[in-house]
Amino acid sequence: MSLAEAAIRVEELTRELNEYNYQYYVLAAPTISDYDFDQKLKELEELERQFPQLLDPDSPTQKVGGDITQRFHTVRHRWPMLSLSNTYSEQELRDFDERVRKAIGNDFEYVCELKFDGLSISLTYENGVLKRGVTRGDGIQGDDVTTNVRTIKKIPNRLKTDGFPDLFEIRGEILMHRAAFQRLNNERIENGEMAYANPRNFAAGTIKLQNSAEVARRPLDCFLYFLYSDNRNRLFNTHWDSLQAVKSWGFHVSEHTALCTSIEEVLAFIAKWDEARYNLSYDIDGIVIKVNDYGQQEELGFTAKSPRWAISYKYKAEQVETLFQSVSYQVGRTGAVTPVANLKPVLLAGTTVKRASLHNANEIERLDLREGDTVFVEKGGEIIPKVMGVNLLKRQPDAQPILYPLLCPVCGTPLVRKDGEAVHYCPNEDGCPPQIVGRMQHFIGRKAMDIEGMGDETIETFFKRGLLHNITDIYTLTDKQDELIQLERFGQKSIDNMIAGIEKSKEKPFEKVLFALGIRYVGETVAKKLANHFKTIDALMAASKEEIQSVYEVGERIAESVTEYFAIALHRQQIERLRQYGVQLAIEEKEIQRLGDSLTGKSFVISGVFEQFSREELTALIESHGGKLLSSISGKLDFLVAGDKMGPSKLAKAEKLGIAIISEQELLQLIGS
Ligand code: IVH
């Protein structure tokens, strides 16, 4: 294949894979099998290996967040991870009960458990130490995600008690609580990153990340619900007893588990949780019913796919029908336009629903939504429910399609949509009110300048009154106290409080200021990296796209966004004003924790998995001794710190360029010398 042909194919595959990822993660509606996805990904990887010049840092092969199954080692399960037969009907549950009775008689109990809506995981412990965490995969073999599993606080790395078997496997469900999902997803939306459709997808996407530090940042939980070991039946007679023991060994076992002696009791448990599930802080999608006694489980045995001693009852996702009235288009801080359906109010899962999310123009098209349609609305993990589909039987024959606006609904500027992106943007960054207000609200936010005594509403009021036009005006409020006191609900005390908050924000470190500017794709972590690398805003403003991109883990998309931001004269003027007001635009010398200078002037790339240190620890180690981290291997690089499982193409490239390849031990020696 020629380079030109390869380039075309790479572009084609990239576009397709990005779309599949979007369908999988955002819409939670994949249109391709995992296998076919993997085949395409492999093809792309192979092309990128053959033609390294075609490797884009934004390629789906490089992206964290993509379900890049093949980047993990495949491990065979010692005990296959079977699924359960499902039912939605009471009658089928009674049939299941009948079958059980026929096989083992009437003397038995059921254990009823919540069916957690996450992803299943199998953990192996040897002598009380966590050895491996493997995803379900195809049930026979799964992905070894041990490094990521180790970051989950609820999963013990070492058991503190004794009495457990020398070797056992324990199975459970990894999930994300709704509140964390909401918070992190909002953060992603604000940073212009892909949002996840529900907590399950977020958890699944997280456990497959290549960067364990990012996994650690996302709070995951894990409920354990099944024990396997060779000598299990000698230790316990029943599943219930095993759960109690497992809890005492330090595992997180749900307290919402019940022993039932009849199918009526099981049905009562199901009915109770059908209501009560909305009070849980995480999603469940049903109830699992297991025959308690191990001996009886063995008697019942398995079908090809699932045990005969267990079944899951699934709750129907609560769905209602209602009239779709109109679409509102909301413009966010980054200019991203989000369509929201206004609905005839309807009761759904205990709350009155008036609005539902439509995501973007593609989604409206997929639904083929028309004016006056009757729609199905479902409550998923999000607070705002989702339009799932249209009831075509109720469609008026002359119903008109929804036309996506060409102009910003607030400021009238023509909307733009970048190639390959699903979202429309209003490009009028500095003239579109919701963007200006949103940026100021972001600026004062807790993770940014953290200005006490000022809130989102204050910003809105001040903006409407013409007291604030952009972020820098916040520092002029000190001189506008006469005007402020005229405002309703603004007493001297709250003004004093706010002024003190504004003054205090001038002490916020440079990285917070950089984050507060609200540059697209510059989230907290990136802001920190850029601040540490460039040290001053002047150096960052003077840097080329390539220089910015050479910072460890900063990609082309971010670099482009940063240079575009500083290319705008208005932004540079704003920086000058912030400087005059005394805002921190450089790292204070004492902020850089310097432990030594032995690596000054040397550049490093870290790749692979290490024994002694995590990648983050190695990064800190290098930076604190004056070294710089680069994101990719080039002729400019001094050292490649290579661990296990490092990609062969990287290694080959480094060898070809004659770059020194060192181990973590050798890095330590370098620091020591
Ligand atoms: S028991 C052989 N218990 O549901 C026993 N599974 O459809 C297998 N799940 O793959 C599993 N909560 O991911 C069991 N309390 C629970 C569960 C549970 C959620 C998931 C699990 C499994 C799927 C089966």
C-alpha cells in the first residue's frame, strides 16, 4: 500500500471508529459488534505502525476513553463468567420456582440481591493479596485491568483478617454513583469533552483507560456478590454464609440482601425495590435470585449459558409517553449548543418531567423527530431524562421535521460544526451573552479562582446591569461599590464579603488562573501541566503549537485550542489587565518542588508499565529534578524510560533514532549521580 492510499484508509477508519465510540459511549447505542470494532482498530493500528507519519495524537488508537480492548492482556477465567437468564415477568419467575422445586424438592431458600447496573469484574486473591482483576470479556476470557482495579478504594489490595482460602476468585460489579457521574460528566461537557450517556458507560469507559491516574480520579465503587475457590464448599454450606464471611474479610457487600423461603417473599422483595431503587445513590436494573445452598446449586447445575440455580428479574426501564412541544437550544460557556425537548409535563419515576435531553443534531435526525410528535421518554442515570423514540402511530400526516437552527439562538451568529464533530458551536465567543456569563461563572468557580461571596446569580445580575462585561471586570468591582449598594439584595456586608473574596483570588496560583480562563480543552489537569512546563503566561503565549504539544500528555487538539485562544488580541489585552490587577500569571519559584538539578536540560518519555513506581510518580521524580517530559519520541529526545509491555513501535523508533533507552533503575542512578 502506498502512503497516499494508507492516508485515505487511516482517515476513513478514524472517522468510522470515532463515530462508533460516540454511539457506544454517548448514545449508549452501539451499531457495531465489539469484534468488528476491534478488527477496524487493529487495522488502523497496523497502518499507523507501517506509516508512523500518519499517526495522529488524536487517533482512536491513542485515545483514553475508547474501549481499546486489545491493549490489555487477555486472561482466561479459571471459572467461566456466566450470565444469568433474565426475565421481566412474574409468571416466568414462578415457572423458575417450579423448575427448582421439581429438581430439589421444597426445602430450600433463595438469596435475593440487587442487580447492580455496572460491569462485572473477577478478582483473584492469593494469600490475601489482590493478584488480578479481569473484566468479563466473552465469559471465557477477559481483559486484565489489574492496575486500574487497584485504584478502587473499595477493593482491598491486601486482606486484613484471616480465614480466607489461599487462592480464591471473587466476583462483583464495578459501578459509579450517580452524583459522581453527574459531577464528572458536567466537567467533561464544560471542557468540551465527550459526555457519557449513563453511569454504567462511564464506569466501563473508566476501567478500560490506559492511564491509571485518571482512573483513580474517577470515583468507582465495587459490590462483591460471588465467591469461587476449590475448597469453598468445605468452608461454607451456603452462598449467604459466604457473603457474610466475604464481608468480614473486608469486601464491600451490599446490605440490601435478603433470605427468602418462598417465591412470594421473593416477589415482595422485588416490589419493594422497584420503588426503593430511586433512593439508592447508584443504579440497579433488577434483582438477582440465587438458590442459597451450595449442594442444591450443584444438584441444579448449569445450562450451556447460565446456572439453573439463579435468575435475574429485570425492571423495565421506566418509560412514559408524552407530547413533544418544542426544542430549546441552550448555549454553554464553550459555545456548544445543546438541544433540549420541552415536553407536556408527565410523571416519570416519581418526578414530574418537563424537559428531556436530545444531545445534538445527529440525535434529532436519528429520532426523526417532527413537530407535534408523541415521544417515549426514559429515565436513565442522568437527572434529565432522555427522548428514546417517537410513537409513529400518533404522528400527524403533515408533521414537519425539526430544523436545526443555522444561527445562534441567543446572539444570531451563524453556527459552526467542525468536521467529524456532532456538536454545533456558536463562534461568537466574546459577544454571545451565555458564553460571556458562562465564562465568568467558570472563572469564579470553586476549582478556578474560587471567589467567595460571588455566585452564578451574582454574575448574571451584574452582567445584566452592565457592571461586568468580561472576566477582567470582576477586579473593577472594588471601585464600583456605590453602584453595587443600589442593587436589591446587596447589603454592605455581602459587598464587603465579595470584595474580600476578589482580593483573595489574586493569590491563586498560576495553574488555577490558567484553568479559570476557560480555554477550550484546558481542564484542571492540562492547566497544571502547562503551568508547570511553561512557568509563565508569557512563555505559554509565545509558544508554538508544536512546543505546546511537546508537553507530556498534551495533544494536538489542546495545543491548537491554546494557540487559537492567545492569537485573539482581546484575550491578550485581558491578560494584561489581569496582570495589572495583580493576578498570578507565573509560577512562584517556591511552588516548584525542586529536589535537585541532576536532570536539568534533559528530556524524557515514559512508556510501559513499571515495577517500583507509577507513571505519575516517575513524572514527578523527573520534573522535581529539573527534567522535562515530552509526549512523543523524536530526534530531540534524550531518554526513553522503558517499562514492561511497552509498544514495539515506540521501541523501534527510539532505537532507530539512537535514543538512550533506560530502565527505572537506571533513571534512579541518573538522578543519584
Ligand atoms: S451473580 C453465576 N449477582 O448481572 C452468577 N450478578 O446477567 C453470576 N450482576 O454478569 C452473577 N448484580 O455482571 C450476580 N448481585 C448480583 C449481580 C450480578 C449484577 C450482573 C453481573 C452478571 C450479570 C448477569
